[in-house]
Amino acid sequence: MYQFNFQPVFDSIDLLLNGAWLTVRLSLMAMAAGLVVSVLGAVGKTSGIRALRVLIDIYVEVIRNTPFLIQIFFIYFGLPAVGLSMSPDSAALLALVINVGAYGTEIIRSGIESIPRGQIEAGRALGLSPVQIFRHVVIRPALRNVYPSLTSQFIYLMLTSSVVSVISANDLASAGADLNARTFASFEIYLVLTIMYFLLALGFSTAFGMIRRVFFDYPAGR
């Protein structure tokens, strides 16, 4: 009979908490930067500049049709061959931003294209500047329309960040692997990691729900 022993996990809980904190930091930074990339990419894809649309299409298709693991390896192991070396954490952040930016571009593009042209024309008729039209008439309603899909992608990003442990980034998955190599308490360690990732996903989901209530739950006619 297997004897459960969680003591090695409790003895090294600081290691796991530090890894969880890095996972949260990486995820938040990647979400913020990825949102910027996504908005810029979506605007470029809906613009009238054909060359820009083609470049963004290539970026989106390459990222969406290659494994995230290969993208990390290319950034961390491939780029140094051309003189671009990075720390594991920096390479992990860049890979996460590039990855979520490609998926987010398509999500936000669909939101922008869902805005009726009549609303944009109405904004022009009211004398709004192009920046005001983009901010109030286009991007905010677009983000509201795609908010559930976008935040689901962000939570998936946080869970996907566990892959960065393969380049020795000190995230939660890496901390668990290090602890497992020392104690061989595999069942206990990965059970605790499963619970921690679940709690992180639940926390992000709750936070995104609060953000939606604050910024996007307004009357449709407002």
C-alpha cells in the first residue's frame, strides 16, 4: 500500500510559493503586453494597408500553427546564434507575449468587425475626433463583446506558462520539478501543483469578473 507523505511538500512550501509568484508575475506582464500587441495587431488587420495586413497575417498564422514549446526553444536557444541572448525569465516572457498576441489579435479583430459602421458614422457626425471614435465607439465596445473569449485566452496563457520550466525559468512547474528530483514524492508534489494551478486560474477568473463589472457592464445605449 502506498504511504502518502506530504511532509516534503510542506517543508519546501516556500519554494513552491516563490514559483507561484513568478508564474503570476510572468502571466500578468504577458497579459498586459499581449493585450497591447493584440490591439495593435487587430487594428492593423482591419486597416486599409495591404502590406501591413499581410505581415500580421503571417505572424498570426506562424504562431498559431507552431507548438509553443518550439517557440520557446527558438527564442531561448535559437536567437543567441544571431547575438540575441536572454535570461530564462526574459525569454519566457517574450514567448508568452508573442504567443498570446497572435491569438488575441484574432479575438479583438472579430470584436472590431462586429461594430456596426453606422456607429462610426454617427461618431463622425457628432464631431468626434478619430482618437475619440476609436476609444469610445470602436475599441471599448469591441473589447466588451470579446471580453469572455479574451480573458479565457489569458487564463489559458497562465496555465500554458508551465511550459517555460523547460528552459529553467523558475516558475511553479519548475519549482515542482526541482522538489520532485530531491524528494521523489511525485504524487504528493503534483497533486499540490494541480491544486495551486487551479486556485491561480480561479483567482484570475474572479479578478477578470470584477474588471468586467467595473469597466464593461454598462447599459447598451450608453
